[in-house]
Amino acid sequence: MTEVPPLPPGVTWVADPDDERVRDYLRLTDVALRRVLEPREGLYLAESEKVIRRALAAGHRMRSVLMAPRWVTDLADLVDLAVGQGVPVYVASPAVIQEMTGFHLHRGALASMHRPALPEPEEVLAGARRVAVLEDIVDHTNVGAVFRSAAALGVDAVLVTPRCADPLYRRSVRVSMGTVFQVPWTRIPDWPASLERLREAGFTVAALALSEDAVALDELAADPPERLALVLGTEGDGLSPRTVATSDVVVRIPMAAGVDSLNVAAASAVAFWALRASSP
């Protein structure tokens, strides 16, 4: 039996991985369960000290915090903040945490966060010059990587279609290094019918796809529109034919060595860099 270490006031030791108080953290590796449960329960999971701090800096609120004993001292300011706000802080042995979550937690802490309400698309688009639209990208790692590139390379907002993977799923957040909290985003309904909303907002819609009439990326980058929405498609199949047909322009990244395409996350970084807006 694990000996309970000394803990500061307001911090609770958890010995049972099935303790009802830590149900937010159960079976985190069960993707099918979590992608339904988390939006329904109004929560998401922030993994690692850096990600938790970025979530808090973005104004998000904690529901609870879970960590192994060694991190109680290392993250003392985070513990004090949580306790001061009346947020439960749970501490458990590494073995119990692994049984609870399904993986070895080696990034300091996990926090269950209140999921913020998504803004309307018009709110996200207001003032934006460069927008990325993620059409049905199903891999959470790719979604997180696209958000990280968007944050680093000057994309002002991201729109995700109804079937796109959840940007606030734990793996997406972790891969994005918390930048998903920095880039304004929301889901856009009725895609691709709602593509017209982008035009009404003054955007030129560019589909990143292989097409006979596609222009080279450097050609579009030589004279880019003032407001540009770049649409990126799902892994494997790419953009839907309807999206390609209704976009204002189709753009491709020139390839060498017989390669026809890049992973969507890699392609997004190349396109974001090439099409970045000039300073106002």
C-alpha cells in the first residue's frame, strides 16, 4: 500500500482509481468515449504544465487538477491558485494515475477544464485577414499540428467543419502546445453550403487540392488577396469535390521527386508561410 505523503491544505489524496471524484480523468485513451463524453459534460483535458498555464492565460477555468506527489511542490503556485479558487486538487501515485487514465503521466499534471462556449463564425472572422478552414480532418494529431502552425505563421482564425476532430481533445491540445487557446476558432455549420458566408465576409476562398486547373502556391502568393480563407481537406481523400468546385481558386504546392502531396499538417505550414499577410 502506498504511503500517503504530506500534502498542503486543500489537496486531496486519491487511492482508488475508480474514485467518483476523479471521473473526469477515467479512460482517457478511449477516444470513442472521450470525444462524446467531453463535449457533453462541458469539459476538456489540459495535459502538462505549459498547456494548463496557456489555458488559464486564455481565461479558461479549471474544474479540477490531478498530479503525482512530486509535482505538488514543483507546481506549488498552480496548486495554490487552484486551492484559492476552490478548485479540487487531487494527488495520486503514478501507478494509480496510470490505471485511472490509461497512460503514464510524465508531463507534470492534468487539469479538467470548463469547455468555453464557441463563438459565432462572424465573431471569429471579424478583423481577420487569414483564415484556415479544416474540412473533416479526423486525426487529432493533425488538427493540433495545424493549430500550432496557424498560431506561429500568422493565421488569424480557424474554422472547423461539423465532422472535423475536436480541437480541444487532449491529443490535439497537447500537439498544439496549447496554441489552440491562442487562435480564435469555432465550428461552421452546413459545410460546404456555408462557404458562402466567407465570401459575404469579403474572403477569397482558396482550396488546397490537386486539380487540373490549380494554380501553384507561389503564383497565388505573388499577389495574394487582402482577405484569404485557405481550405484544407481530410487525410487521404482531401477536399470534397463540391468544396473544390465552389471555391474561388484551387491552389497546389509544387512537388519534386514524383511526390504528389504532403501530410495535411505539413502542407498547412507551407501554405500558411507562403500566404501570410503583409504587415498592415
